[in-house]
Amino acid sequence: MITELVAIKHNLQVPFKSIKTVTIMPDDSIFSQIVRGVLILNPNDAGHLASAVKYQFQQNKWVIFVTNDEKDILSKANDINEIFALHCSKPEWALDHYQYITRLKSPVEHFRQLPNYSDKQKEFGETIEKVVGVRILG
């Protein structure tokens, strides 16, 4: 019985061994734009989103922000993606999002090629250039 449980535990852990976690300190200006831009009022949520956005543009690698928080984050996923190019997903849909974004150009190139930036996107692009040192506005 114990051998079977160990095998089950191993099978459950294997898919998660390839998931990389990184600790990133959020930047105050990105944090502030997330709060104002999409009305994320929970400071913990805004901090996590700000860290994910900062990492995405620092590393120029797509990030999927995985959460079950329907009320504060997933309900605003379209706005978060439109302004910050950050994909938010429920855990069960994260792989689908990953398969989609791996077909896109890098986050920096993707943002540079957006047509007609909104005021919020322009402000965000200027902030990323100051914070990360990368120009994302085309």
C-alpha cells in the first residue's frame, strides 16, 4: 500500500518539476499603474501582478499569471492583457494559454507592434522603459 502511495505521489509531482518559480520585487510605479489601470484594489494581488509584468519585460519571456481569483483578477484578465500584455489564467487553462503565447512574438516585439496605443498602454510603455531599461513602444 505504501509503495502504491509513493508511486501516486511521484506521478502527481512530475508535471510540476518543470515549473520554475522566481522571486521578483514589484516596482512601485508598475504597482501603481496596475492599481489605477485595472482597479486591482488588493495590494497583494497588485504586487504579484506587478512582479509578473516586470519579470516578463525584463526577461522578454511570456508569463502566465495562474490564479483561481475570479473576483479580483480573472474578471479583469482582458484589461490586464490589453494594457500590460500579461496573460491571466485559471490553472486548468494555463497549458492552453502557454500553447497560444508560444506562437506569438516575444513580449517586447508583441507590444511594439500593437496598433494605436491607448493612453494607459503609452504610460505603461514609458514606465517599463524607466524601470527595466527596455523600449516597448513602437
